[in-house]
Amino acid sequence: MIPSRATLAGLSLGDGLPVAVMGVLNVSPESFHAGSVVGRDDDLLRAALAMVGAGAALIDVGARSTAPYLPTAISEAEECLRLVRAVERLVGKLPVPVSADTARPAPARAALEAGARVINDVSGLRDPAVAALVAQHHAGVILMAAPAPGPDPVATVKSLLGEALERAHTAGIPDERIVVDPGIGFFRNEGVPWDAWDARVLAGLSALGALGRPLCVGVSRKSFIGVITGRDGTGERLAGSLAATAVAVWNGAALIRTHDVPDTLDAVRVAERLRNAARAL
């Protein structure tokens, strides 16, 4: 079997390679986790450098909250302004690539022209203009399973990611620049309680290996952890996030997206070591 591998802006991911950590920074005041929001340019660079120093292999910048349960809509023009300012502040000053978390064409174009080398698209390239931009700029892309109803969480996510991959292929994006994301925290109205949905998808991650693409998983501080632990505030969900991260790594994640790089990297390395030991038995 050919290993499932990808290269995002020079970062190699997938079977047989160490699990990598992507640090999350937001310049969107409406983001669900206030601890991830950085307002001033100098603070943004300082926070990004600290994440890199702690082991982040990629920095993901978001300028518009995509939390499906919050009224956080902003204009495409405002997202552009925020995102370009952040990307320009970081590119050339970090020893790792910058990823732009956007699903809209104008911000994607602006971020790529400012030096971002990965687009993290929570819609799974549902806008063909974004897919075309990724292809034109020879960028890497993280395709998330965009919510749609389905009775079985794992099967639904697998099908949605398959559709996203087809859109990427149609646009001319090669597999080696594609990573997929099961969309933990985004499925809210599928007839299955959303915390149960997320738990079942995490437990069934290994089934997504059939897609042939490395998996990016983001569980950091998310609501299902709050339901499980009874921790309402996002600032109280670190321990639960680390537990979920360990499960994601055990079940095949190749890239972990997190607000808390040092602690998450420790959890990743322990889970990875134990997973590899189990495979060697």
C-alpha cells in the first residue's frame, strides 16, 4: 500500500512521518475562544514566534469566526483587511509557513498574494473560485467536511470529504498538496446530538484513511469537550482537549490544529509513541 502523504508548503505529513502541530491565531474578536484572539500586530508576531518556538510547524491565521453556533458574520471586505494585515505581519518573519483560514475568494486571493502558502477551507472548496486560486498559486489546501445531513457520522464525513476531493481534482490541485479535516465541532443539525456526532467521528477516524489523504484534526477547546466535562468556559477545556487530541493521534491524525502548542505537542508525542508501540506488537 502506498503511504498516504502530502506536503503543505514544504511540510511533509502522513504515514510514517511525525505528527505535526499547527498553531491557531485569530484576528477576529468574535472568535469562540477569546484566548486565541490577538489584536495588535506586535502581539500577533510575538504569539506566532512563541508557538513556533514551542514546536508548531505551521501557523494558521483566521480573520472571521466560523463557529456555526455564533452570530459572527462579517463582510468579505472586512475579512480581507484583517487577514492581509495579519499575513503580511507574519510572512517573512517566521521560519514556518503561514496558512489562511478562509472559504471566500477575495480573502483567499489577498492572503495568497500576501504570502500565505496554505488555504484552510472549512467549506471543502464549495466555491470553485477558491479552488482555482489554490491551483493557480500552487498552494497547499486543507479540505474540511462542510456540514450536510446524514444518519451516520463517519460515513457522512467520509462522503463529504470525497466530494471535496473531487472538487479539488477538478480544479487541478494535486493530491500531494491536499490534507482533509473531518470538521469536528461544525456538525450541529444532523439528527444526531452534536457532541455524540463529534465523539463518533473521532472514534472512527481510521475509516477516513480510505480517502488516501493525511488527516488534520482540530479539537482544541471545542464545545463537545465542554459537554463531556461540564466545562462551559473555553478557558477550562485544555485537559479535555489534550485527551481528545491523544485519541485523534491514536486513530491516525497526521496534523493537529490547536490553540495550545506546548501542551498539545506533549500529548501528541506521547500518543504517537504509544500508537507506534502498539503497531509493533
